[in-house]
Amino acid sequence: MVSDIILDIEGTICPISFVKDVLFPYFLRQLPALLDQYQYPLLEDVSDPVKTILLKFPRDKTAARDSLYSHIKALVDNDVKDPVLKELQGLVWAKGYHEGTIKAPLYEDAIQGMYTWSTRKDKKVYIYSSGSVQAQKLLLQYVRGINEPEAAPGKDLNGLVSGYFDTTNAGPKIQPTSYSKIAETINTSPDECLFLSDNPKEVAAALEAGMQSYLVVRPGNAPVESAPAAKISTFAQLDL
Ligand SMILES: [Mg+2]
């Protein structure tokens, strides 16, 4: 019996290309104008949230606009998991979401599953993603079905989610202890939890912690040779 369904985001409920093809380019398009509004070297101004984040980059980079731009662009291009970059991107993406420019395309079967499970008395839906909890909530606040036009009105799915986990409050996604911690936090035995992810290492870690798990295969995901669990290509295959 499954009482708690824990969902990964990228490659599971949302195409893996969304971050690379939509969010990263959006950030890079906003970046020049964002940096142009300041004088360099950057000086502290606690009343300005953007400047406060920018000043967390190395001092020598914030001395000139172009060195700061090159530094940030290189972090993005090389997909460096830099906490300051993450913070800055979060702020820029929030603006894009709130303005209606960005909407997260979610697989229709994932949206359907989230609706179905969350409205049942005996089930709850959770998110576990390496993106911050704040970023997860933002993404789920402005959703469209992947087959809907980009201009379709956004749906807010946060009401369907009972809890959010990231690497800060649960731990690394490839570590079994993170899954034990999640089960403990939501007050459920691990064997009643179902974890769905496109990453075989995450699936293996969840299984090791005693959870049930399937490997989700979506278009554009990296091919998986030896999966630690059965594969599914749509949530419609699940009979919970
Ligand atoms: Mg994933």
C-alpha cells in the first residue's frame, strides 16, 4: 500500500530541457540589463536585494561590469552549482514567473496523478528536488500542461502538495539516509512511500532506504541501461 508519493521534478514531472532551454536562457537574457543598472566597483546597498546578492560574488569580479558578467555567464555555461548564482537566478526567475513570461510545462499525466492522489484521503503528494524549496514552489505556482499553448492560463499546483524537500532539509538525493529522513519527517514508514524519479542513482537510494520506487522515462532523458527498479513512461501506468 502506498500512502505517500514523493516526486522528483526535472525529467520526472517536467521535461529535463525546461531548465536548460527556458530558464537558463531567460536568466542570461535578463542579465545584461540587470548589471547595467549599477555603477562599478559595486558598493554595498542593503536596500537593494539584487546588489546584495551580486556582492557575494568574489570581490575582484564585482570591480567591473564586464568581469562580473563574464564570471556569471561562465558559471551558467558550465552549469556550476554556485549558491550565489542560484540565489540570483531565483530572484530573476521569480520576476519572470510573476510577470507571466515563464510557465513550467508539466506532463499531463503527472498533473493528473497529482490531482488524483492529493484528493484521496489516504494519499499525499510530496516534492523532492535538488532545486531549492523556494524554487520548487515557484515552479508549481505557474504551471501549464505540456500540450497546452504557452499562453494558456497558468495553474497553481501548490495546493496539491503536502511538503517540499531539497538537499538542504533532506540531504543529497543519491544518499539513502535522505529518504529515511523524509519518511521520518512525514511520519510514514518508508515502505508506504513511493518515490518517482528519472535518476537511477536516486531510485537506488530510495530503494535502499526501504521505499518503493520506479524509474520514470521521459522524452529527452538520458538513456538508462540498467535500472534498479521497473521503468514507467507515464503516471497513468501506476495503479495506487
Ligand atoms: Mg530528475
